[in-house]
Amino acid sequence: MTVVDVGHGSATVIVTDDGVVIVDTGPGSALLEYLTSQQLTTIHTVILSHADADHIRGLVGLLGARTVDVQEVVVNADSMQGSTTWRDLVYELDALERRAKDGGAPFTFTVGITTGYRHALGSSIELLALGPRQRLAALGVGNRDATGQEIRSNSISAVIAVDVNGSRVALLGGDLDDVGLAHLLDDASARPLRAPFLVYPHHGGHSSHRSNGADTEVFARTLAEVVEPEVAIFSTSRPPAGNIRAETVRGLLASMPRCRVVCTQLSTLCAAAVPTTAPAYLSDAYSHGRDNHTCCAGTVRLILSSGTLAPSAADHWRFIEAAAPTALCRVHRPGSAA
Amino acid sequence: MFSAELSSESPFLCSATEVGVHVLDRTITRVAVIDDVAEARAAMGWAVVDAGMEALPAEGPLNDIGSAAVDRLLSSVDAVVCDHHLAYGDYAAFSGAELVAFCYSRGLPAILSTQWEKAEIEMIRTHRAHIPVLVNPSFIAEPDHLIRALLSCVQELSGAYASSRRPWRTLVRVVDVRPSSGVVVEVPAWQGDEMIYLPTEAVPPYVGEAEVDRRFHARVNIGAARSEELFFLDWEDA
């Protein structure tokens, strides 16, 4: 399972002998570049957690490029999103489906992801949607839930669990917000939420549209308490596109002091200036921040069967100590003297 | 002996004999400096020398791009640094963008050095697919930057595109039509939100005459960071 450094956005690629599944596709050409660098030309399924442009632009690019054969797309529909990017994506999906019906390469697209959605990759790996719960999806964006909270696009962002041989290994948080988290916690069918690896929601940004730091810290604490991640991976970038919040890291480490924080790119809050060279541990896999030296961990690779993560903690920590001594993951770790 | 390691990722150590720089599989010894302002030619010439190469400031007039004078000049150098505006004093009958694109077609590394990128964006965009490097003159006054720029040119000429330059077939949607002038388009796969104006002469007739919301496919470098870098090739009439 690879969390690709796509800049500000999210794209997770799961490769097995039984096929390739992608969850979210990031922006621009980064995912295309990654797939090319890994010589991946057939994608069994693309799952879109929600309709934000930084999660779907890459799919518009993927489908248009025709360098990769995509067989199935499952979208968490959000017609309230109203973005032209969404309409363009639907245009490309529709065109592919029509071509398939006219005898072209097989292709299907399915609208709707709620708790209970399952996708098996061979006999050992299963992706499950833990959210959004059906009640939330049925109400939809723009309505209010039973507690009066407004349901937004991020509230119904799909949360995908990755299970290996029946054990939960990773949780992909999409852009889950505080309303979505509250429903996730309330929904017994979403259990268990514990997973050693967490792809943190919303790139470590604010947890609600109110952009409130205190709320963001509470969200991080709560999420960490229920997921108990050993590693939290942030698909993030430097401004102006994005920046991880200090409150996020503080809340996460307050609940899980030993949790390893892994960011794909180097936040300006961690290092005001980019290093003069890229980290030595960057693999041959594409990392969007490589050329501009904005990578922190860069593209992150997890071996699902063993739990081995690259870059290693030791290599990554050495880079942070040298290039970003005031990094959020150092400063906010309880007991840290930094 | 001048040596410079371009980047930690680059396996290529640039080195020089007395004059010249090895860039990938090429040795760049002589660099033509093309600018219609003599002082600017001289300044860029010094930058080339500081970078360990021989500068050949091109005295005008250069006339047409296909002229014997231009051919002699380009045949006698290993790379080119060129300003965009070349019309002062009838220095040349072509623009720097046109010349750099011409060099590209000949496999000759050429850098377009100009402060006019935004002001001349439409004209430059017409040739942008064949301009691997476009920089501000002050940027390549630094020897290391000049060598990096030449490396980028040589890499692209050898087929190794930077992600910001690689064109991908992608969806393009017309968002506005300016009759007899051009169209404004959006590239949904591109990471930016800006709309791009394309003059009529820069697009096929079926694009120039399209209605709003019409969609096409073209090859676009959707990895570009800035809208000024975007170029459009191989339009398809769906």
C-alpha cells in the first residue's frame, strides 16, 4: 500500500498479485507519474472517497490519458458539490461506460459508498467502508442530522479500512470531518476502528468548516483514542496549497505519544526553508515534492503483510533532525525538549 | 577544473576541462547569447563564462530564422541562451520563443531568458511545448542555475521529461468564447484553478468555433505548477 506524494491531495495505491486498487486520485499528473514509474498499466478499481477536487482531479487525468486501463470506478456521489471538476469527471466516466457497452474495454462505474461496501483483493485483502453510515448518506449534503449538525461534503467522506487476513491494518480517513467522526463513533457496525496505520483525514487540516483550532485538536485526540495508530500518515504539501495544523499533531500525540508522524511533504511550520537536497531515502517511485526538495517522507510505502514502512523510522527521523529540527512531530511530542 | 553537482538526485556530475561543461552525454563548450540589447548580451555572456563555458554573443542583424546567418550561428555552438524580444534595431525578424522552438527542432539545447513571460503569454504559449526552460535573466546569472537549466534542456531533448513538462492526453472544456479572438478553456485534471485564454490562431478551427461547455481532448502538461507553463498539443474533435 503506497500513499503517493501527490502534493496537496490524496492518493493511495494498493498493489497485490490479484490486482491494483486506488483510493482517491489526488490532483494533476502526480498519480499518472507514479503509476508510470511503477509500470502499473491496469487498475482494477478506483474508489473515490468524496468529490473534493484534490481527490478527484487525478482521475479525470487518469481516464483521459489512456495510458492506464481502469476497469471499475466507485464514487461517493455528492451532487451538491456542484464543482465543474465533478461534472467533467462524470463526463469521462460516462464516455468510458458507453465505449464499454459498444464493445470496448470492460468498464463499470458505481455511484454510492456507505458502511458495508466491501471490495476483496484476492483471498487475503479486503477493503471495507466504515462510513458514511447510510442514514448520513441518505440525508445528504446540505441537510442536518438528528443533532442539528449540518452535513457537508467532508461529513460523508468515505472511510476505508484495509484488512489483511481478517486483521485491520490501515484506515484511510478521506477528508472526514467532525460531523462524520461523530457518526462513525456512533455506528456500531463501523467497529472496530483500531488500526496500526492511519492515513489521517483532510491532510491534517482543520476538522470542520469553522476552522477552529480547538475543535481540530479535540478531533485529533478523539480519532487517535479510537484508532490507536502506531503510524499516522499525512498526505500534505507546503502552502499555498496546504499545511498540516499544529493542533492536529498536538492532539494526536497527546492521545498517542508514541505514534510515528509521517508527512509526505515538509510543512512550512516544520521548516521555513526547504533543504538543499532531497532526502536520500526517496525511492525510485514518483514523489511530487522531489524536484523542489519539499519532500519529508515523500511517497510512503507500507508492506501490508509485514507492517514494514518505508522510509524507516530511523532514516526519517535523521532527516527531520537535520532538515527540520523544529518540526511539529518533534515539538509537540510529549516530553520533547525541542 | 570546474565541477558542479547539479542535485542530489542527479547521477550526473558536471565537469569541465578548461572550458566547457559535460551535461549528461553532451559537452557544452560554446553558448550563443542572443539579445537585441548589447549590454544585456554582454552581461549574459559573463554569466556563461562564469559557468565555465565560452560565450558567443551574436551580433545582429540575424534576419530570418531560416537565414544562413542563423544557421551558421546555431551550427557553431552547443547551446543557446536567448531573450524573447529581439526587434530593437532590427536585430532579428523573429522572437526568442520562435528561435528556441527552432533550436528544439534541431536538437540544440536552448534557454528562453525573459522578463516578458506574463505580458507575452499568448505568443510564448504557442511555442511553449518546445521551450523546455523559460527563466528570468537574473536567475541564470548564477552559474549553477544556468547549468541546471541546460541540464533540463538536454534531459528533455533526450526524452526524459520533467513532470511539469510531460504532456498527457486530457479533457479540456470551453468556458468562454470571444468571437474572432479566441476561447477560454479549463483543464479539469490540472491542479490549478485558472482559466486559460487561447487565441483563435493557437487552436484548431473546431475549437475556436466551439460553444461554451463543449469538451475536447488535447495533450497538455497537466503537471505544470503555473498556468503560464501550460501548452496544448494534438487537439481531438470528439
